Amino acid sequence: MSRSGRWVLVGLGSLCVALGAVGVFVPVLPTTPFLLLAAFFYARSSARCHRWLLGNRAFGPYLRRYLEDRAMLRRDKVLTLVFLWGALGTTAGFAVSALWVRLLLAAVAVGVSLHVLSIRSQGGAAAGGGPGPRDDGASSGS
């Protein structure tokens, strides 16, 4: 691949990491797909960036668990669903008056919930606690 092509992929990967980081706090913006895209772009353009992403303290364990085991910690699933429904429910109840937007938010919540519930669960809580992607990767495995 050309040098300029690699720079484009690194740029796209970095944009995806940024969007994934924002997605930790904004339920309508999904974290995992952006991080998976970042891993894809980095794997094809920069071994250093790919190693950084998979070794990153905040996202690495979460992303490696998803990529290698196709799994999430049960605690991460529960936190994801609680924050998702809490944020979208609050938005639909207090910030949005249009019925079609409320229905759209409900459809997003149902779709994301079905996806999260379809992912295999792994072990209990990771040592160190904290929300979703911030765990340290220790799990009891199941």
C-alpha cells in the first residue's frame, strides 16, 4: 500500500477511536463498532497503532475480549443496557416531543439491546471495577 494510503487508513482509524471514545458517554453513538473499525484500519496500515489500540488501558481488554472471544463481561452488558435505556429513556421523556423521534429512539434501544444480549457472556466482574471498556481484562471466564 502506498504511503498516502496508509496515512488515510491511520486517519480513519484515529477518527474511529475518537468516535468510539465519545460513544462511551453518548448511548446513541456505539462504541464497539467504531473500535472494531479502528482495529481494522490500523491492522492494515500501522502495526504500531494496532498494538497501541489493543494494548490501550481503556479499550484494549474490552476490544481484545470482543475480537478474540466474541464475548463481553456480564457486568459490561448490564452497565451498557442500564446506561442505554436510562439515557434514551430520559431523552425520549424530557428532551423530545415528536412521536416519531421517540419511536426512533425506542427502536435504537431495542436494536442495541438485542445485539448486546446476543453476544456471549463471560465471567463476572473484572478486577478494578469501572464501566464497560475501562475494565482491566481480568475475568473468571466461562
